[in-house]
Amino acid sequence: GEVIGRIIIFQDLTQIKVMEEAVQKSRRLALIGEMAATLAHELRSPLASIGGSIQMLRRDLTLTEADERLMQIILRGKDQLDGFMRDFLMLARDRPRHYETFDFNSLVEEVIEALALHEAWQPRITLEKNLDGRMSLYANKAEIRQAVYNLILNALQAMPDGGRLTIRTGWCEKNRDMIEFVVADSGCGIDKDEIKQVFDPFYSTKERGTGLGLAIVNRIVEVSGGSITVESDLGRGTTFTIRLPSGPWEVE
């Protein structure tokens, strides 16, 4: 009956917790996929009918300035719903992907040029750009363009009163086979309690945000064999860093 010591057993549950989170995420995406398919079927036909009818009315009728404005409002609403459904399906649908080799920096330049005309690019936003020469990337070009676009647009929208936008590409110091893409803003920043939620579908701190932009970025990066991290200081800005394998990799 004499106590001569104690035995303490430790078990590392890290991998189990990671697998549990992956299963929960898969279940959420499966549910989103079912919802997306149903919504797409129910909404796309009426939206197409609305868009076509408005276009015919604009062509055949002589409209006052007020009526023309009202039709523009209808068409913008229709386009907004179309865009939401497209993002919704992109997040949920697991479809075959076409992989090719392309210059990543040229793609980034194209996206910057396109976004320079976007309303979110305020005159008081200054761009600091540092692209590291020619960098070949093997991936789905359309999806990578979408991820780059969403990430830069998110940074612009975080600076409605202007600020500094930093875009940088280079090779990862620890792995020279990985491309690193950094987008930083000097905007409002993200609260520490909210950082873990920024990649969750439908989570948004924006008044008009759908919460799909960063979720889509995260999804594209994952299926491309890469990783994404976020660092933020509330009131000082946010930095997103994407790392992608430059060459062919084993597609899961």
C-alpha cells in the first residue's frame, strides 16, 4: 500500500486532431456542393430569362434616363447573382483540372492591370511591386489567376480610404522548388480571434461581402499542392503568403 512513484503517459494527438478537422471540412464542402448544385439549377434559368428580357427591352424601347438607370440596376443585380453562383460552384465542385506550365509573374502583372480599372483601386492607393524575374509554375492557370485576383482585390477592399498595397514574388528560402507570393495591405487588419475564420465559407467582415473570396483562394491553393498563411495587426494591415510547388507534384 506504499506509494513509491507515479506513471504518467502522454499521447500526441496532433495527427488525430488534424484528421478530425479535415473530415469536418470535407463534410462542410460536401454539404455546400449539394446546396450549390440545387441553387445553380433553380437560379440560373430565371437569371438568364431576366437578363435576356431586359436586353430585348433596351433594344426595342425608347427609354428615359430614369428607366435606363433602373434597367442598369437590374442587370447589375443579375450579374452579381451570376458571380455569386459561379464562386459558389467553384468552391464546392471537384472537377477535373487541366495543368500547364506558365510564367507566374506575367499572370500577376495581368491581374494587376485588370484590377487597376476596378472601383476598389482608390486613387490614394500606392503600389509597391517586387516580382522576382521569370518564375515558371505548373498548375491550373485559370484557377491560379482567380486566386491571385481574389487576394489582391481583398487587399484593395481593406483600404477604402487608400493605403499601401505590396505585391511580392520570389522563391521560398527553405525550399527553392516552391514559389512564394505575398500580398500585403496597410488597411484595417483582422482581429486575432477572427484570423482562424477568414478562410471559412460565408465568413466575411465586409458589409457586402459573400465570404467566398478567401475560401476560394484557400481551396485553389490546397488542390494545387500549396499552402497559405495570414498575419495581421488590427489597425495596421494584413499579409497573405501563398506557397506553391513550381513543378509537377502528386495530385491527390
